[in-house]
Amino acid sequence: MVTGDIRNKIDKIWTDMWAGGITNPLTVIEQLTYLMFIRSLDEKELDTENFENLSGEKQPKIFPQDEDGQALRWSMFKHKDPREIYDIVGTKVFPFIKSMNGNISSAFSRYMQDAMFFIPTPQVLQKVITGLDELYEHDIKDLDMRGDLYEYMLGKLAQAGQNGQFRTPKHIREMMVRLLAPTPDYKICDPACGTAGFLVSTAEYIRERYEAQMTSEQWEFFSGEMFTGFDTDRTMLRLSAMNLMLHSITQPHVDYVDSVSKQNSISGAYDIILANPPFTGTIDEESINDNLKAICNTKKTELLFVALFLRLLRKGGQCSCIVPDGVLFGSTKAHKALRKELVENHHLRAVISMPSGVFKPYAGVSTAVLIFTKSGAGGTDKVWFYDMKADGYSLDDKRSPIKGNDIPDIIERFHNLTGEADRKPTEQSFFVDKEAIAANDYDLSINRYKEFVYEKVEYDTPQVIMTRLDEFSIDIAAKMEELRGLIGE
């Protein structure tokens, strides 16, 4: 949790960069991420050296062992004169991290090729280095806190991208991960990865649940092959690669891919997909992959991505994705065809309706979480619906913490669905039979099936109300006379 004190320190660093002329929030985050990464390399090197001293076993090093190589380390340059620091970071350290390991095939090296060092002056750089050092030394010593710090910085991206991307709040991502409960042997993909939030949340869940029992083979799988992300924004891919590396995923598979285009032909490759695909915008019709059109012939990205998730999953693979409410009840042929595909040809397990404030301050769009399993042979008997009223935060632009939070209840109920069988449509969660859904054009909006209990209110007759008003008027007149008498005395 980023406390007020830590938040103030981050804001101070942010203000220093803003005052130095870096006013684009994405550029600020990118430059800070470079410096956080540079510092983390030195920390890893120190850990390696300590292990080497204790064990007596030689370990591979990050930095060259000569004088020039050691001068690239954060701990070696941070106390120098600002102008010297600026020269070392700009002309030596930054080029070094851009070509780290000489492995051009790694995601990090690939997307660092067009990275630029933009911090404008030695004074600004020194302030940022001092600020980050104080944070790391006193406030954020563990990986979880660093993840929270990164989340707080990403939260400053208060506007959606032009293609309709929204940053998914961390607690919503964590809910979606816990609903699918991935294991260390699963291959996980986010085909619209942005800053890799879903992949990071999955990595944190696996580390939390399985760290003590994972084999060396599973750790090797965890560091690279387990996680895949696609995006069409190279800046986002750079942030993704660094974000994953800061979370111990050293060889992440993040690629520049237009996921729904003919460029992407991957099929049946993943065990789990977690995603919040673009909600708005359309794509050039000629570039859309034909096998997606076969499911829903449309140019709407929110529909094409759900069709894509079905193709990317292996049989038995699971998906938890966020969709705008329009996907649930849209009346076009494409909307109906996609919903029919999920219900009739696969196992649609749950529709979790979320309140419209979840994505504030970005937007007030109403959304839902779809959970389904790819079967290719049906399997939907009943669909579980849940009407989320609160997610632990106020639903205004401030998104302040509140007591009301349905997320623990959603997770507990989803993993014990047998206990939901007798719940009525008047309750917050309930099952709906497949036949009822099919009869309603495969409409998946909860309000189509939810029943509301209205309390009958008995009102007095107009005559009784008029008599009561007359009595009030007489009483008021008497009080006014009494008040005049008091004033006259």
C-alpha cells in the first residue's frame, strides 16, 4: 500500500521532473522506470556478490568487472558531482542497458533500441536519483512495495489512449487472477498487455501461492516462457518489459503484434488469458484475421478480441476478460453471434457486472467480467451472474477507500458454485439456465434476469392529507401570535 508519506515523496520527484520540462506523464514514468531499472541492476549485482562471498562459487555478473564497468553501477556514481552523474548516465549507463547482455532477441533489448534519455539537466537528474534512493533505502525495500509504487505512478496516466485502452485497477486485476487461480505450469497471455499489469498480477499470485514448492524447471519457466504479452505501442512494450523484469521475469515474451490482424496466426497456445482489450475504435477491415470474422463479422475491437481469446486458448483453457456492457446486450448480428458462440460452443461460466465508476477518473463506462472455458463442444448449462455493487473504493473521480467491497464475496462464491444453486434472481448472485439465455437472443446483461422486489407503499387519501395541512396551518398561526406577544412585551 502506497502511504501518504511515500506518495508525497513520489509526487516530489514527479514535480521536480515536471519543473525540469518533462510534462508528459508517460515520458515521466518511462524516464523514472529507466532509473529504477538501473538501480535494480546494481542491487541484483550486490546480491550476487554476497552469495558468491558466502558460497565461494563464482556467479555470472551483470556489469563488466573492470574499472569502467564498475563505474556504471548506481552505488558508484550516485554521490558524484551532478554534471559527472549526468555524463555517466547519459553517455555510458543508458547505452549499456539498451544493449544489455548483447541479446538483441530479448524483449527488453528489442524495445530499448529506440528508447531515449530525456532528463534535461544535471540538477534534475541528481534530484531524481536522490529522491529514488531515499524511497528505496527507507520505504520500499521489498518487491511488493515496488510494485505498489509502480502502480501509483501508472495511476497518473489519467487519460485513455487514442485506441481506447484503460489501465485496469490493481484490485480488479487481482480479483480476475484469483478467480482463475493459475498454477506454475500454465502459459499465460494478455493480447492487449499495455504495461503488463495482468501478467505482473499473475506472477505475484503464483509467487505468493507456490514459491516454496516450485521446482528449478518451474522457476526457469516462470522467468520467461510462462508470460506472453502483445501490444501495438512500442512505449507500452518498453514499460511492459521493464515492469516484468522488475518483478523477476527476466526474459518476458512481449511482442509488437496487432492481435486481431492477419499478422497474428497463433492458435491453441495458452492455458489462461487475462485481458482488458480496447473498448473503442475500429480496425481496417482488410487487415482483420478471417478466422475472427467467421465468429463475428465486425470491425468492433471489443468483439474481435473476445473471438481472438477463443482462438488463442487451448481446449480446456480459461479466460477472464473485461468487456463493455454493450457486448452483453448489443443487438447487431455480430454481438449476437459472439454471445451465441460462447454459450453454445464453449463453457460460459460467469458474468460479473461491475459498477460504472470502476474506471474513473478515466471514464464512467459500465463494464463486466466474462469468465469462460474453451471447449469447442459446448458445456454451458447454467451461467452464474453476480451484481457487484462496490469494489472497496468510492465510485467518484477520487476513488477513495471505503468499507463496502464485494470482491472477497465474489471470489469465495465463484469457487463454491454448488452453494449458489438455490439462490433466487432477487439476490446479488444467481444462476440462469442456458435455455433462458438462448430465448433472450443470448442477452448476458444481468438486468435481463434479475428480479427486483418492490415494497408496496400505502399513502393516505387526499382528504386526510388536506386535513393534516389545515391542522399544521392552525398550529403555525397560533405560534405566530404567541411570538408577536413576546416581541410586544
